Amino acid sequence: MLCRDIFQDGCDRPVGERRWGFGPCEWIHDNEWYAEGRPSLPTLRPDLAGDLLRQLAEQGNATVRRMVAEHPGTPPEVVDALTDDPESEVRMWALWHTRTVALLRAGLRGEDRKGAAHNPLCPPHLLAEWRTDPDPSTRYAVLTNPATPAWVVDAAVNDPDDSNRAYAAASARSRDSILQAATSPETVLRRRAAVNPACPPDVLERLATDPDSHVRSALGLNQVCPPDLIRRLATDDDADVRRTVAGRPDPPDDIRAMLSRDPHPQVREWSRDPYRR
């Protein structure tokens, strides 16, 4: 089996062969895979047959088995079998992609729970239970799962992890949670609340006067920002805020015309080509 037979853009060297007749199988060639100049990992070809994926799932290389677990063409029973893999990373990815809801159970711990928390088929009551998991990355998996109840995301504006609070600020649906983020002393929470599409009009109005230009600039990205606030942001003292407005695909013609004469060159440029943003 050649590298190109299983990996996208693979080479003509064999994989899974033993070097000099002994030693571990070499599934991923050293010094072959790079992304942006840094060592990376290959990607399985999207057209791999189910029988080949089944074969790869039985190999000794845990990285290959992990790739099989997340491959869209892997037979469901193979994914389910990988949820019992000896390597925690393989189990995590298998639980993330399994379609057998019974495997997403309350007793999971660690990486297994994180994988299940990512799975969109995970029962909402389990996601609600796992919202207080001690691992912040598991809590993040809960927050980003479309099956998670809205109240769980709303409550996460108080999460002890910075990234989770920021995600909740941008995704919360209750007015109280959004207002809490919008009035937080943490600039990043106010910025995330400013781009929240559920942000109420009066909270948008408050954010338009925020002393931090990054918050006002973030508000200019929000597609529910009303026209009167867009006009106010278009005359903001900070060029970055005006540039954000210029980069919107929908500003009124008179606003775009005004920004095309802005004293800042990037504002003028973005007003002519909004898709630069």
C-alpha cells in the first residue's frame, strides 16, 4: 500500500511496512507533511472505501485509527468499535462521531466525555449535567454543541474559563446574560456581546458608547446593528471603527459615499471593496 493510496497528496513510498524487516510500522513518513512551514499530519483521502477504512482501524498506529474514527466514510460499526480503543484520543474522536446514542452515557469521564460532549446526538440532559465538568475543554464542547439547552449557554457567562465566558457572551440568548457580558469589566466579554445576534437594541445602544474602540468596532460587525447606530459608528473618532463599518456589505449608499472620502486610506479602500474584511 502506497502513501498516496490512503493520504491526500501522499507520496509513492509504501506505508505500513516494517523498516529493514523489523521495527514499528511506518504509517506517517517523517519530514513529509507540513502546513505553513510547520510539521503537520496527513489527511485521509475522502474517497476511501469502507473495507479499507475497516482495515486501517485495526492498525497499530493510534493516529491512523483516530483519522478513521472521524472519517465520514467509516462504517458505523467500525466507529462504534473504536469507542473502546485503548488510546484515549481515538476513543474521544470515535465518541464524537458515533451515531449510536447508547454509547453517549452518563458514566463517561475525561477524554471520553469530551468526545461525547461534542457529538450533536448527545442527549441534552447529559450536556446540561456536564456543564460543570472540571475540564474547561469539555465545558467548551458542551457550549458549542447545537444540542445544548440555551439556558446552559446563558449560564456560562460566569464560567471560570476565559474562552468559555467569551463564547457564551457571543452566543447567549437571554437578555440578562447578554447584559451581564455587555457591562463586564472584561473588554473581551463586551466585544463578544457586541457581535451577539441576539443582543437587544438598548444593549447595542450602550455598547455603541463603550470607551474601548475594539468593542465599538466589534459592534460594527453585528448584522442586527440598526441603521442609526451604523451612522454613528461611521463617524467614530477611531479609524478602525469606521473601517469596520466600511467593510459591511450593507451600509446605506450615503454612508458608503461618506466613507469613500474618509481621511484614513484603509477606510476609503474598504468602502470601495467591502469583502476585504
